[in-house]
Amino acid sequence: MTKLEDFNNRRNKGNALISNAKHTGFNRYLNLDTNAYKDGLIPAKYKEMLGLASSMVLRCNDCIAYHIEQCYNAGVSKEEIIEAMNIALVVGGSIVIPHLRYGMEIIEELY
């Protein structure tokens, strides 16, 4: 099983548990998150790259996997993703390097 397959399996299982809780706060937040990444004044592909860079600085590998996959699905090139990840490295510094490695592994699975 690839890292991305493992992530998606865990994500789907966790999302089902969250959904089954039927908690208004959870549902509102997830709806807000979903809508934030839709096309608007900033196209969705750029929002996903922003999400990726932010996730790397925040050091969340699950978020990194999610946003790389969303970038891929939105037609972002491998080179564009790598450039976005470089911004994260510049902003976050050396603490981002382990997450940069993880992101590169996800990219290799997709491209």
C-alpha cells in the first residue's frame, strides 16, 4: 500500500466517524473548509498550493498528502508543486525538511 492509499483509507474512515457524530460544529467547519478551496477570485489550483505550503509550515503530513493530491487533481504540474513546497521551506526553515521529504514521496507516487 502506498503512503497516499494509506492516508486516503484513514481519511475516509475518520471522515465517516466524524459524519456519523452529526455534530453541528464539525459539519460547519468541514463545510467551511470545503468551500474555501473552490474557485473564486483565486482559482482552486492556487488555493490548493497555498494550502500545501501552509500545511508544510504547520508540519501536518496528512494535510500535505491531501493538498498534493488535490493539486494533482486540479492540474498543477509537478514543478509547480515543488515550487510551492520551496516557498514553505523558505517560510518555515529547516524544520520543514522532514515534511519536504514526505511531500516528495507523495509526488513520486502521483507523477
